[in-house]
Amino acid sequence: MPAHEDVAREATFGSLPVVRSERVWGFGDFTWVNVGLAIATWAFLVGGATASLVGFADGLLAMLIGNAIGVVLMLLASVVASQRYGVEQYTVLRSVYGFGGVALLVFTVVLFTEMGWSSLLAVMFGRATTQVSNEVLGTDIGPNALPVTLFALVAIAVAWVVLAKGPLTIRFLNRVVAPGLALLTVGMAVVLLTETSVGEILDAAPLAPFEDERLNFALAVEFNLGVGFSWWPVMGSLARLTTSPRAAMWPSFIGLFGATVLAQAVGMAAALTLGDSDPTVWMVPLGGAWLGAAALVFIAFANLTSLASIVYSTCLALRQAGGSAMTRVRWEWLCAGFFVLPAALSFFPGLLYDDFLLFVTWTGAFLAAICGTVLADYFVLRRQRIALTQLYAPGSASAYHFTGGANVAALLSTGLGALTYVLLYNPQTLDTRSAFAFVTASVPAVLVAGVGHLVLSWLLNLRAGRGGYAPADPARPNQTTEA
């Protein structure tokens, strides 16, 4: 392989910065990437889960508030730096957590979060496909039957093939899938309004609310905040392939906020009027046998592109966090290794799928805290300046080595943010503090993590001149903060 091709491959599938000629996504392309990510089956599933707590008017408000706050904070904590420097976000995170700190996060929070989402998408594909079979072929396959698992494994296999080809293949698929998904969502909204009236949708009672209406609304907002933050693990690595800041931020917001809320609203309205939060169940009754089946087929296919986009970013994270051991593994085999656990989870289709709300809120606890830490570090302490060379300098030669390769201040502040979340709202036990109904749990988690990082960084790093925060010192060039 020629040297320039080897370098280009490392930039696409590794952690090297991408140059301008390697940035393949303009405004339109990245818009379709994000729309394709947003309008997969999970968006309708989120709407159905929201309908379990609140009615349509309160649910729409909760979606707008939760997604707007969550998506904006998530984008600032992931897209801005990666797009500016052309570096995937887990390499950028070395300036926040240190090399060892990033590895700790990647092999715990990020890995299991994205494996969970991958498993969900694969199972959604399996359930959608078997629902089509039930309707068209007259089969009677249950939601947790073996054929669901088999089709989920097919989804994983196809996603692996797409991943092996890289981001250009993902771009091509999204150019086809994303516009179709947008039209499909609008079409389902039209069918829904044709079959039912606006008054019926507004008057429909939530499916399984708690007694306290204020708590129900707060839980709905928190759930949608978690959805907004859930995009953080993948967005920076995708945004580095965009041609400009404008082509990164606005398409991300259009897709992950606008398209998401639209699909969620359709899912919520359908769940409220048809009585089931699972989109693979209500699409056929809503659209009729053939239209509903066609919608399921298209959405099942769309899940494949979402799955590929998610795993692309996560495998980049694994490659850079795993050091030389991971860089020696071929890209195709690394992706195959990632899919082992999602494939195993597909043999238990209801494990995450039936506890979707629980999964999203638990992951949101940690991702909100990570976002708070990153925002404080990049925008306040570093003033959006990172020493690109120090991201790649080995060991203690890097200004971002911190203490033994990890930034203790950042890890502690993230832990404090996550602890704040759980103290305000424990997703496992559903215990909440009175303040939760007014401030949710994610917003305080972001604030505590951010303020905690500022204080702890001053105590542990700034006073010691550690971490490359100080102005450039000619005698200590590894401390420069200029790009």
C-alpha cells in the first residue's frame, strides 16, 4: 500500500488528524447522517416511552425541553473541538482526562453504553422484520422468539460489512435512507391524523403514569435529556469528517433535535391512541397491512445505518484507548470483536428493549457528568486551545500526562456529577428528591461536574503547572496551549 494511502487509512480508521481533503461530509451530507441517526426505530420508541408518563401536550413540551438542553450541551462537549482540530473526540479527550483516564472511560462507560445501543438497534431490526413476516406471511412470531435473535444477528453482520468499508459507505447509505425516513415520518403523521383527530390525541391518557403529575413531567424531561446526552459518544468522531464548523453544528442540531422531536412526537401520538409504546407493534395497525409492513421494512433497514455510525465512532475510541495492542488489530477484526457482546445480548431480546427508559437514564447519569467536565475544561480552562502535538506525545513527554497518565481532577469531578444525578434520581429504585421535580438530575450533574472540575483543577493541576493549562513557557515547551 502506498504511504499516502496508508496515512489516509489511519486518519479514517485511526486517531490521526484528518486534513481538509479527507473531510468528506458537507452541510447536506452531514444533515442526512444526523437525520438517519435520529429517525431510527429508537426515536419512535422514545416517543412511546414518554407516552407512558404524560399526555401529548406535556410530552411534547418535555421532548422540546429535554432534547434542546441535552443536544446543545452534548454538541458543545463533543463536536466543537473535534471539528476544529480534525481529531476524533477520544483523542481530544486526552487533554481532559489524560491517556489513562480516557482508556478508563472508554472501556467502561462508553463501551457498555454503545454495546447496549447496538444491541437495541439489532433487536429492533429483528422485531420489525418478524412483525412484517407476521403480517405478510401469516406467521406468529413473538417479540422474544428465536427468529428475532436470528434477524438481529443478520443486522449485526450487515452492519459489520458496512463498517469495513468506512464512512464513505455510511454517507452513501444515509443519502438514500435519511430522506426516506423523513418522508416516512411525515407520512405516518398524516395517516395518524387521518385515522384519529387532534382532540383524541390531546385527550388521550398516558399509558402507565405515577400518581404525582409533576413527577411524571420531570421524569419525561429527564428521559429526553438522557436521549440528548446519549449522542455524545459518537458525535465528535463523525464531526471531524465535516468540511466546516457550520457543516458540523447546524446539521447536528437539525437532525438530533428537529428530526428526533418530530419522530418522537409521532411515536408518542401513536402510542397514546393505539395503546402500545413499541413502534414495531403499532406501525401495522396504524398504516394497514402493506403500508405498515413497508414502513417497518424501511425502518429496519435504517437501523443498519444507525448501527454502523455508532460502532464506527466506538471502534475509533477503542483503537486509540487501547494503545499499540489495538492499533495492530485490523479494522475489520476490531469491529467484529465489538459486536461479540451485542450478538450475545440478542439472544435475550427483552433484556434492554423492555427496560429502555431505565437504560437511557442510567447512561445519561454518566454522560451528563462527562459533558459537564469537558465543557469546563475546553471552554473555561483551555479557552478552546489544545496543543495538537501533545495529544500524540508519548507518556510523560506529553503535557496531558497529568498524574501517572490520568487527570485525577477530571475523573473525580465526573464521579461527583454522576453521584449528584443518582442522589437526585435513582433510575433503578425510582427514588427522587424533592428538587428533582424542579431541576431534573442531568442539569445538576452537568453543573456539579463542571464546577467541581474547575475547583479540583485549580487545587491539583493549575498550581502545580500540570496538564498544559499554563501559558506557554519557553523552558517547558510541553505546556503550550496553542494549536
